[in-house]
Amino acid sequence: MSYRATFRVWRGDASGGRLQPYEVEVNEGEVVLDVVHRLQATQTPDLAVRWNCKAGKCGSCSAEVNGRPRLMCMTRMSTLPPDEPVTLTPMRTFPVVRDLVTDVSFNYAKAREIPSFVPPPGVAPGAYRMAQQDVGRSQEFRKCIECFLCQDVCHVIRDHEENKPVYAGPRFLMRIAELDMHPLDAAAGSGIDRSRSAQDDHGLGYCNITRCCTDVCPERITITENALIPLKERAADRKYDPLVWLGSKIRRRR
């Protein structure tokens, strides 16, 4: 079964733009990215769109479909009302390069600010041993494909550009949480307090756990409940719990 659909696609660049309407054929089983490719092939060959695998694993084709951050390759046309226009816009949180392509370099800059995994002393690579429970917990966070939809939907930076210098966003706070709960990470021994750094250096306190990042994650990572809330709890314990504070001082003296 096929039908004609109206697509309203944002066309423009950093200086400005507008929504351009197109009438395009839609076939059964297609996703939004299929229709975008048909538009490029038949009506607007200069439409700029970023994509790669078309399998929901590269995170390249992030955009906003009817105002919701999504992967275009994972958004089936059958889930959208056939009698209503489909509006495609670039991710609002990041600067527009052209059309549906945005400059996501903010995310790579934030990634470089986070200290990497610190190997445990005296344990050779290949000799690491972890409980299966710890492996499973970390593995959930490693499913991230860096589509940056969670970054795009997070209102802390979506609606407040001034927060970007001091706020890493859910993707990278999740990275800190993963390292902080990693049983083999020896960051504390090298003077790195990950939960304190999340609070003081990466803006953990700005997050008010609305779950919007979890809701848009195409890999169904439970970012809020499994990463951000536990990280907040550990940061609060280490900063405000007097017994935890005393314990840290005793360990440091030793």
C-alpha cells in the first residue's frame, strides 16, 4: 500500500531558514529516512542530511520528527498519522550547519573533559576480573551509539545556551557514572573523585531527572534511573554525609 504524504522539511543554514513543504510517495514498511532519500532523488538533490548505517547503530541520522528527537532510520512511517504533515527539523540544541545537519562538536569537547578509565595497579591487561553483575551493569551504558538525542532533548542545554560551558549533559554524566561504579577503575587512587567531579565540574546538580533523556534513547538505556540518580546519590553522600566524609579522610591518611 502506498500513499502521498506531506513533508515539511527545514531548509536553511546558520543564517536562517524555513520549513519547505513537499508532496512525496510513501510505501508500506518505509521509515522516515527512506522518504528523505526519495526526496533527494526526485525533488531536492541538495537536501543536506547526515546518515550512515540505516540500521539504528551509528547514530548519524538524528533529527526532530514532529518535534520529537528521533533517529530517522528507526522511525516508521506507519507510526505517524498518514493524514497529517510530517515535520522534519534539525536537532534544536546544536548549531545548524545546513538543512537537517547540525554541528555536534560540543559533545566531543565534553567527552575530552572526562578522565578515562584508570587501570588498577599491579593487574596486567587481560587479567582483569569482574563479577557478572558488574559487567551487566556497565554493559548497558556501553550500548550508547552517541546519537546525542538525549543531549538534544535535555532542557538544561536545549533551552539555556548559557549552561553549555558548565554542563556535560546526560550522555557524559552517564559516562562518569559508568566509570564511578566500575569495580576496577582506580581513579580514586590517582586523585580523581568522579562523583565529586560530576557535581563540581560537569554540572550534575543542573539535572532534575525528568527522564526525557531515557524516553528518547533508541537503545533503551535507562539513563535516569540507572546512571544519573545513583550518581546524584553518591555525590550527595560524599559531599554531605558526615560519616562518608570522615571515612574518606581516614582512608586518605592511610
